[in-house]
Amino acid sequence: DAGEHFLDLFDDLVREMVADCCPESRKAWDLEALSLRVREQFGVEMTFSDPSISKAGEARSALEEQIYKVVEKAHRQKEELFGKDTEEVPLLRRYEQYLYLQAIDALWKDHLLQMDHLRQGIGLRGYGQRDPKQEYKKEGYEMFTRMTWNVRSSVVGNVLRLVPAKQETAQEIEQKRVALGKKQRVIESH
């Protein structure tokens, strides 16, 4: 199911966020940074307090679960808001597919440009006693991994920021046109 696949993306992003903001040492936990990252990525306001669980791994899992539930709920609400198409497929799936293709297209072009720059400068690695071919493979793979992660991140963030446009009736459009015409005549008469 496409919806479940999309929720798996949420899960991956949440896991990474919590791991970055809440390392093994609980003294280094930055729950404010976690709140900020959740707001930036998912558009959801959340505040966190240090879980009362003594083990860091279990506490991180509790934070992940908390974020995942809120994000999943926001996604389900968004899905209900958009409704379904004539084939009974949620419209949000169609938008997700479109956003995926759009993100892949843009980020793939950037990736190819970065790979070209890498290829042009990789020969200098030989002066540092490194094998240029191995360095190219390693850095290229890292760049590709980063690009795929950026695609996921971009799509998830954009889907949760989608807002359906209100369809105006012909009568509403005519009322706006008449009001604008009256306003224009008043301005011209002054």
C-alpha cells in the first residue's frame, strides 16, 4: 500500500531526527532542537520533556513513537481533507506521486552536476596518496545516499504542507469581479 510506504518514510525521518538530537549520552540531549526539527520537517508543533525511562535507547524509542503518532495523525487528517478520486484512490496519493517525481527530477539534476564537479576535481586526490577511483566511488555513493535522503525529506515535508485550494463558484467569482469594479470606479472618481 502506498500510504504505508509513505508512513515508513516518516518513520525513517523520525528515527534520524531523534538519533541526531538525542545521542547515547543523555546529557547531550537537545529536546528544543528536536522540537525545531519536527516543526521544520513536518509542520507540526511539539514540545518534549525528558522521558522518565532510565535507559537512553528506550527513552529515544518513546520519543520516536510520540512523534510518529502525531505525524501519522496529521497525515491521516490530510488524507481525509483531500478525499478520494473517481477511482476511490486517495487524492493525497496522487499528490505524493507528483511530489516524488518533482523532487527526484530536481535533485537528480543537482546530483549529476555535483558528480561532474567531483569528477573534475578527483584527480587531485592522487597527490594526497589516495586512489582517485576509490575516492570517486566512495564520495559518489555518499552523494547519492544524501540525494535519496533529500528526496524523501522534501516529499514528506511538502505533503504535510499541502493545502487544498477552495473551489469558487461562478457566483462568487462574479461577486468579486463586481466588487473590484466598484472599487476601481471609486478610485478613478477621486
